[in-house]
Amino acid sequence: MDWLTTVDHKKIGILYLLAGAFFFGIGGIEALMIRWQLIKPLNDFVTAQQFNELITMHGTTMIFLGVMPIIFALMNAVVPLQIGARDVAFPFLNSLGFWTFLFGGILLNLSWVMGGAPDAGWTAYTPLSTVAYSGTHGVDFYTIGLQIAGLGTLIGGINFLATIITMRAPGMSFMRMPMFTWTIFITSAIILFAFPAITVGLVLLSFDRILGANFFEVGQGGSPVLWEHIFWIFGHPEVYILILPAFGVISEVIPTFARKRLFGYSSMVFATILIAFLGFMVWAHHMFTTGMGPVANALFSISTMLIAVPTGIKIFNWLFTLWGGQIRFTAANLYATGFIPTFVMGGVTGVMLAAAPADYQFHDTYFVVAHFHYVIVGGLVLGIFSGLHYWWPKMFGRILNETIGKIAFWFFIIGFHLTFFVQHFLGLLGMQRRIFTYLPNQGFDTLNLVSTVGAFLMGVGVLIFLYNVVITSMRPADAANDPWEDGRTLEWSIPSPPPEYNFKQTPLVRGIDAYWKEKMAGHTEMTPAEPVGDIHMPSASILPFVMSVGIFIAGLGFMYHYYWIVAGGLGILFVCMAIRSLYDDKGWHIHPEDQVETNRKGVKA
């Protein structure tokens, strides 16, 4: 019941991590099934229909339900600590965001056992996703499930914007914020502007499929290209929603393990803002082959290439941070340094795809699959593993085993390059995306075999990481405040794991890398900005969980035209909203005598 009702950002972070790991596992199994089907020509491991369902659910699950919640896990666990806050701005909403996300993800995956998964690709292009070509309820699960899960993401984005704007510790100006907090701030802003677009698109597609509307039906005057525009106006900023937090993680890990402040902090901040701004101006580079014409193609081609500039600034800043540093290659830093060349390769192929004439050749081949996975897996997933190793002691009070962590890294990164590097050549040889089998002797056979072997090596790497988590959890939670000894930001100044209220006294920030600055001045803890006193805490609540159940029931009923079930689900939602509105919960207080000492463990400065 404690976990069902919690509004504590640290516990919600752990819930996001568990949910993300669960969906990441499902998406990984789907990926391995796809690769097993393609291990040899004319394989019959799955049927064409099952293959379409697998590629649709793999992409959708990984992007919306696998990596997004793990990003939110790190956001919840770290951002309030980095800005010296006691919680997020709206703890109740934080809980509601998690539960709506979870029930949306469960609804989407119920499609496997309730009459067929969505089968129109993760982009759900019309007319493939209309009733004429996808007659089961699969795409309905996609539209309704993603609307519910997306609502949770949107709530989270608004919450973190409000938190970072209003709850920074005294002295922490925007240009003193840690880089991870900056990237989360920008990411939250992108969520605020991008997610309404996909919500509109999913609502219109739901209306087409369930109520017989004709937004995308050509025969009724609708436009399939309209769906592409709506989807990619969201879909391309979504790539930056995913990758910017990974940039933030790398910008925390590298300075810590190089014992140097981040090179070019202000240029990193402005490069992040510029990436977010340009990210909304490039969506139609996914549509060069739809016949927009040379002017539109040229404009989107140029704007896409421009994004390489701020991204290049970041790459050089990380390299200059490492240059001359006292580098320690911990597991976290291995993932961070492995991220740099891998992500550069993804960026280079991105510039190749940005050339509209070349894109006619690359489009819908495995070259695009290779590019996308170099950015998302080689970028985001390596960043996530780096962040998990780095902040694990802060979240759980235990340091992950370094030797096992390094073994997992080498399995994962070698498997990754084996899987996706060869797919560039498969694409250039003409192997199309989304084909469930191929004829022998076209030059595809050996490369597909290598790709599948690599995928299973990545799987082994993930299993070794999970083994590391299990054996670490059996040890006592005895990590020091600053287990890496070179922590630079505020989260390392308090116990691991932090007490419920985070900071006994709100810290006073006196510069960039606030905790490092105090350590260099000879202090073992932060200078407080307030006297010791009562700490106000928000009350736990079961309402977010019940509200999410109501939305889940309503979505399921709408899909099957059972409108009395829709009414019942919405009734649960509105009753909970009324209770929340009418009952004035004042929260509770932790008195000074109940607060633990913040300097529970010695810190080496």
C-alpha cells in the first residue's frame, strides 16, 4: 500500500525504473524474435502477420514504454536533489503521471492476448492503420494505450518544468544548474509542445477507426500525408526528448570521473536550447519521398544539417573535458566514453540521410534502421546504463559491482556494433525495412547472421547487468554520501539513499558545481540557507492509482463500443477529482527531533 499511495519523488523514480525495466524486457524479447526470424533466408519462425505485429510492438514499446520511463526514473531520483528541493512542485500529479503511464502501457500490451497486436508499424502510417487494412482491434489498442500513457508523460513534463523554475535552492541561478537538470528542463519543454500533436493525431485516428470519421480515408476526402505531418511534428522532437537526458547524464559522469569541471558549460547550455529549437523545424525530413517538392525538401534538408552544429559543440566539449583529466574508467564512465564515438556515427549517418537526393536511395532500407539504432541505442541506452551505474548508490545506497558492470558493458557494446554496423551495408545493398523474409544469394545472408549474433550478445549484456542488480541488492545499504569521492553536485552532499525530506536544511549555492566548491573550501557539507525547523511533507494518496484505473476502464470500453463501461470509468475518474478538489489535505510535518543528521557518513573532500 505504501508503494501504491506514495507521492515521494524518490519512490516514484523507483516505480518508473521497475516499469521501464519490465517494458524494456518485453521490447528486447520482441527484438530478439525479429532478429531470429531474419537469421537466414526464407525462415518460417514467425508468419508475416506476426512479424508485422512484432516490429510494431517492438518500436512502440521501446520508445514509449521502455526508455521513456527509465528517463523519468532518473529525472525523479536526481533532479529535485540537484536543485536542492525537498520534492517536486506537484507530488500528487507526479504519482498520477506514473500510474496513467503504467496503465496506458498495460492496455497497449493487452493487445497480444485480446485479439491481435497492432500491425501497422510503430509509426502507424495511414492507410495501413485504417480499418480497411488493419481490421482487428490492434491499432485501437495502440491509439488508446498511447493516449493514456502520453497523458502521464505530459503531466510529468509540466511538473518538472514547474519544479525547476520555482524550487531551486537559494543561489542556484539558471546558469549554475547542473547540466543534467538543464537537459531535463529543456526536455520537459519539448514534451509540453510535442505531445499535444501526437495526442491530436491519435484522437483523429481513433475517430476514424471507432466512430467512422474520415480524417485519413482517401476515398472520403481524407489525407494519409496529414497523418505523417502530425506524427512527425511530434516524432522528431521525441528523438530529442529521448537523447537530451542522455546528453545530461554524460555531462555529469565525465566531469566526475575526469576530476575536472565540464568544459564550456555555457556553450553546452545554449547548444541544448538550440537543439530543442531546431528539433521542431526538421520533421519533414522523414517525408522526402512523399512528393513535397524541391523547395520544401531543400529547406528541411538544410535545417536538419544545422542540428549537427550544436551537437558537434557537445561532442568537442566532452572530449575537452576528458583531455588532461585524471580519468577513472569505472563502469559508468565506460558507458559514457563509449557513448561519444557511437553517437557520432549515428550523427554522421543522420547528415547523410538529411541530403534529400540521397534519402531517395536510403529511404525504407536497413540503412535507416542502422542510423536510428545508433542514435537511440548507441546514444540513449548507453547513456541510461551510464546514469544507472552512476546514481545507483544514491537511489539504493549500494554501489553496483564494478567488475560485473564492465563485463556487461563489453558484451553490450560489442553486440551493439555487430548488430547495427552491418545493417548500414544491408541497406546499401537494397534490403528493405519491415520485410519478414528474403531470398538467398542476394548478399544479405552473412550480414543478417552477424546482426542476429550481435543482438543476442546485447541480450547477454543486459542479463549480466540484471544479475549485477540482484547480487548488489543482497548487500547492506552502506554507500557513503559521495561514494565516487569526486561528486560535484548537491545530490552527493546528503546520505545515500536520501531521507524522505532530502535536505534537513535547504543548501546555499555559491557557484557551478556547488558541492565541489564547498569541498575545495575545506567543508564536508553544504552551507545551510535556513535554520533547522519543521519540514512540511505532502500526504500519500490512493487517488492517482484509482483515477488511472478509471481512465483504463474507459479506454477499454470505448474501443469495444461499450459506452456504459466508458461512463463507469469516467465516473471513477470524476469522483476522484471531486474528492481531491473538495477535501483540503494540509499534509504533515517532520519535527527537528525526528530528522537524521545529514553528515551521517564521512565524506572525503
